[in-house]
Amino acid sequence: MNFEFANKELIKLYTTGKSNKYRIPADIIDKFFARIQQIEAANTIFDLTKNNSLNFEKLKGHNNRFSMRINLKYRLEMEIHWINQEKTIGDFIISDISNHYD
């Protein structure tokens, strides 16, 4: 599936591996890249939801906001703009890397 970033700091992190806003450990940055590759490789949303270790879930209180585990502490937050009626294929708008326990 396709993806894009919602802000310049995420683009900078993706292209250079560094960002002023996201001061996160190098191993988390590596896992961030791995999650983006998994999104790109997915044919449908089920390719992400069937992998229990990703803990892909819809965020409560939001209509179209989802999160995916980077590790136990960090999550990748995104919106999905659905392409089909079944809501199985969509474009991912990556909006944030959040500390899951903040």
C-alpha cells in the first residue's frame, strides 16, 4: 500500500535517520523503517492485522485513526484514506511516533 508523511520531521527522519522533534534511540529508528516497509509490502489491511506482534488497532475516540506497535514503548500513528468500499485497501498518512505510555 502507499504511504506519505503528515509532517516535515517525519520526512526528515525517514530520509536522513535523524530528526530534531523525534529524539528516539537508533534501534527504534530501525524498527520505524521496518514498519514502513511492512506497510509498503502489504496488499490489504489484513496483511497488517493478522500479524499480532504489530498490534495494529483503531484508536478509540477517533473515526479514522490507527496505530501500530514499533516496540513496547513506541507506536506509529496514522490515518488511512480508504480506496475501496470494503475498507481493505488504502493510502496511509503517517502522522506521529508516540510514546505509548505518555
